[in-house]
Amino acid sequence: MQDWIWVLAGLGGLIILGLSIYAGVLLAKLKRQNTLQAQQKEAALAKRNDKIVESVDVIAFAALNDQCDLSEAAIRLYMIMDHLQGDKRVEFDSRYPALFELYEAVKDTPRGEARSALKKKERMKFDLERAKHEARLEQAIKAELAEILAFTGGRHIPDHILTH
């Protein structure tokens, strides 16, 4: 009888050992899977940020070289840079205060079809207000645009823009 107890205890120990090994294998698999998912998420985030940075480069370069209105650049840069994540995240209002001030001043100005629907006198009023803000902030904005290009590395400026 006592032999059976030892056999059963040994068998129970083997079962526990087998289950422990199996649990360890499953935990190792789970850890590898979580690491892989984190790497994939990081790569996707980097790719997304890279696309945003490319757009930021083009807009900042165009505005710095008077190929785009400062107001349009302020609106686009604010909206695009708001989507940067991770270590590329930017507190736009504190890092680029002149661009943010211009954005705040013109963000509600009608654009596109809404602008086209305005009477000429109303459009001119909006244009005058926008021009006043742009003229007042131009120096500071140009400095901030240069900072943006330094932040992004200017590495995404297409060759066709550089040659013009």
C-alpha cells in the first residue's frame, strides 16, 4: 500500500513538473509575442511620424521661401504636427508661439468654397486682417520655420523643391 502512495506521489510530482514546464514555455511564447507586437507598434508609429515629418518639411520649406502664405502654413503645420506621437510629439503653442498666434488669429477665417461664397468686400476684409497678422509676426515665424526644419532635419524636402 505504501508503495502505491509513493508511486502516486511520484506520478503527481511528474505531472506538476510537466505542467510547470508547459506553463514556462507558454509564458516565454507570450513574452516573445508581446515584444514582437511592441516592435511592430513602434515601427508603425515611426513610419506614421515619418510621413508627418515629410509633410511638415515641405510646408515649412515652402513658407520659409515665400511659396506659401504664412497663414496657410500656420494652419497646416498646427493641424499636422498635432498628430505627431512618441518622442516626436510637440507642444506647438509653447514651442512655436508666433505660428500658434497666427493660427489662432486666422483659424476661423473662411477657406476654400466658404471663402469663394463671400462677397468681395468681405474677402478683402479677411485678407487685410490676415496680412496685418502675417506682417506683424513674419520675422518670428520665419525663425520658427527654420527651427521646424532643424527639428525635422529637413531630410524630406523633395529634390524638385530644392532646385527651384
